Amino acid sequence: MLPLAGIKIIDLTRILSGPFCTMTLADLGAEVIKIESPQGDDTRQWGPPFIKNESAYFLSVNRNKKSVVLNLKDPKGKEILLKMVEEADVVVENFRPGTLKKLGIDYDILKQHNRGVILASISGFGQTGPYSKKPGYDVLAQGMGGLMSVTGEPDGTPVKAGYSLADIGAGMWATIGILSALWERERSGQGQWIDVSLLDTMVSWQTYLAGNYFATNNDPKPLGGAHPNIVPYQVFEASDGHFILAVGNDSLWNSLVDVLDVEALRDRKFKTNPDRVQNRDELISILEEIFKRKTRDEWVDMLESAKIPCGPVNKLSDILNDTHIKEREMVVEMEHPSLGILKMLGVPVKLSRTPGRIKTVPPAQGEHSETVLKQMGYSKEEIETFIKEGIIIPQQKCV
């Protein structure tokens, strides 16, 4: 049995933050019913690339889910949703704050139908505060949350991270909040409302950068591939590519000095980490000149043999075909009914007795509309009426 078997999630989310959260819960065994509008999740149209007619973006975060197309603007559609909520453990949504209230399905309404239901709301700026009604996107959270101010090369233009860190991070915080609320409900019998924002996510991840600011009142600066508190701990250029060197303590530094065997590195001004941070520019200049003399792989082999933390800067094509990643089952293949073999990223949480599992490929839009309503007790005639009235839309009629 999977760890979250028996937990039912009603998923009102779209794009990335919410679908990433609900996919994580589904991988761990929760039943996730994805409620889509007649237009479908926005990302079904986000491309290219497409695999045949399916968006690669959508496929990346929607496995292990059932898709029901439901018109929530129709009172009967709302009635169907509230009946679903009566049997649900969690509802997840990432609309702009206030949208659920307009639809008549906010937390106050949901808990009238199910005292123990947990509502997780993911938004750009949270349910409270002067920014709460602003539209929120990952790039805004990265910029406003401070990440872009410390990302990129010194004196360069602010740069966002290559991944949607605010979206994915908010999805992870929402997952943690949901699991916490489920555990607390075991004692109290009551649900609660979880409020997660992209901006709060970016602020919470400042950690030591915020600590440095609180200690000095100085804004941290972008350092390219370097670290503000540890030297050398950054990307270096070899003769044919780039690699990472992470000298996290003085013992490792002494090992590096022995391996490189360059007299200038034995200077007392580089003896301790505070010394090296103080004399960063001079030290990095010496190391940069040394590391250009050999290839990336030569340096990695030499440093690893001395147990000095290092590694190549990989392209996705490198890491997704790496033997270690394959052994860790972080790239998996499944048969898709219309796409053939579909490659997906694996489940990163490895539980020894009840590991997560990818059971189903991402659903077609509305694939489970009729099946789910039948399971809820609706008759064939009622379902046919709902279809005629456009309240639910089965797979073949989705637009």
C-alpha cells in the first residue's frame, strides 16, 4: 500500500505550482481528481514542443491523476463539486485570491459540506496583505523576492533561475502544509485552510543571505557561480568546459593545496575560510589560471581521487542519461495509449517499505468525467443530462 492510499484530493489547480503539488501527493498514493474547465488546463496549449498533440509541459506535472471537465460557473457544476468535497480530504487551488468566494466555493462553504476538509491555496502573494490581489507569476516572485538580485554575474543584468523555482517551491510548501494538516486532523478531527504564496517561498529560501543582511545591513551581490560565505565554492572553467569545486572546510582546502601543489596557495592569507573570503579575488585569480591547464574530466578525476567535492556542470542531456540517475530511477518510461513510450522524471522521495509509484500517465482532458460521476452515484440518465447541458464534458467532446 502506498503511504497516502485512501486520501482523496480534489485538484482545482492549473499551470505549475498546484499541479506539481498534487502530482507529488498522487505519486505517494493519493487519489487526485483534476477538475478542469471546458478550456482545460492552460498548459495543454503551452508549446511547442508537443508530443503528437500533447504538450510536453502538461505531461511533465500531471501523471497519476484523473481528469474531470466540470463547468463551475453553472450552479449544477458547483453542486457536483460540493458533493465531491463531502468525500474528499483535501482541496487544492491556485486561483487569484477572491476567486473561490466569487464561485461560491470558498473555505467557509467547503467546511459546511465537510468539517474535516483541508483547503490548500497557492497564490502569487498570499491571501492577505497589500499585494494579495496582484496577479502572481514565477518571474515576479523571483524578482520581488530577492532571488534575481543575487543571481547572475557581478555587475550584470538581474537573471532569473533557469527553473521556475518560485512555482515549484510553493508547490512543495503546499505539499508539506497538506501533510501537516492531515496529521493534525488525526488529533482534532478538523480541517483547516493552508495559505502558501510564491513570494513567501522566495523569501523563506533566502536563509543565510537574509542572515548575512541582518548581520551587516548590506545587500548581498550576485557572484556568478560563487558563494558569499565559502571560498572556493563555485564554478571554474577548465580547458574544455566547466566544473564545480566545493571546498567546504579548511581540511578540504589543505587537500586541494596538496593536489595542486602551487606555492602561492600556501600563503597564510588563504589558510582559513575567513582568510579566503577576505582575499577572494586574489585567490580565485590564481585558481582560474591553474584550472585552465587541464580538461574538465581530468580535474574532476584528480580532485575526486583526493576526496575533494567536485563535479561537472552538466547539460540536461548529460544528467538525464547518467547511469547514476538511471539507477536511482529518476528517469522512467511508461506506455501511453496514444503517444507510445513516454519518458518522465521519477519519484525523488525513496521510502523503504511504501515507495511512491507512477501508476498512470497524464490524463486526456475529461478522460474520467463520466467514470467519476458514476462512482459518486449519479445515474446514466443524470450524466447524459449533464453532458447535454454542458455541465460536464466527456473526453471526446472536450474543446
